[in-house]
Amino acid sequence: MQATVAINRAEVRRYLTRIGDRWRLDGAYLGGRALKGEPKDHDDFWPGFTVVLVSDAFDGIPWLERVYAATAIWDRHEMGSAADVYCYTRAEFERKRDSTPAVREATWHGLDLLVFV
């Protein structure tokens, strides 16, 4: 039985706006254990959310720089948990979508944020 989770839709919109101010998004997905209603045990070590951002505007920007910038603007207090953020160009996303477990879970079983908000 899956728990029902309340997602702060207004904060998700604000986050996507802040991201969109920097990079045009081609895709955005939200997954993770917090989305599934799992307990927040060890939240400081294991973020509850997984965010996957897809944008060809990431091309030429080092991967860690993208991730650092996108993670820095996630509001863990408003969302109730920290997030692991993955930032890919569309070509990178095509390669990683099925090979990286957290990315696969977020895209197959999570929320498509461009539809959700």
C-alpha cells in the first residue's frame, strides 16, 4: 500500500521558475522516497527527493557546476526534504535514463514536473 504524499506544488513551481530563469527546461522529473511516502529517517544523509532536470542549455557547463547550482536553489525546508539533483542535456539524459537507478525511478515512476505544475 502506497502512502499519499502532499507535494508543495507552489514551491515546485517556484523552483522550476528559478531553474527556468537560468536554463530553458526540456524536461523535469521528481522522484525519491519522500514522494513515495517513506519515512524521513537519516534525511541529512539520504535526501528524500530526486530531481532530474533536462536542458540542452547545460551543454558546455561542467556537470558538477550544473548540479551545484540547481541543488543550491532547492528549498529543502519548503519541500520537507533535501534533493539529489541530476542535470543532463537531452543526449546525456537518453544515455542515463535507463542506466542510472535514481534517474530511471524518477522518470518511470515519479512526477513529470512540466505536466504536474
